Amino acid sequence: MLILICVGLICIIVIQILRIAYLNKKVEKLALKERLLTQIIEDRCIPYYTGE
């Protein structure tokens, strides 16, 4: 019985760690996309506003 409880706890901990890692990767991908979008906007749009 005690072994089952330990295994269950280990599984829960592993799942939580994996979930956090997955969320971090998602956030990084979103941040990269945002950075790319802002770069594109700066490259394309800002020269028009400044008149270059």
C-alpha cells in the first residue's frame, strides 16, 4: 500500500514538472513570435512614419 502511494506521488510530481516545462516552451515560442512580429512591424512601418 505504501509503495502505491509513493509511486502515485512520484507520478504526480513528474506530471507537474512536465507540464511546467511544456508551458515554458509554449511561452518561449509565443515570445519569439511576438519578437519577430515587432521586428517586422518596425522594419516595414516605422520608416514610413519617419519619412525615410
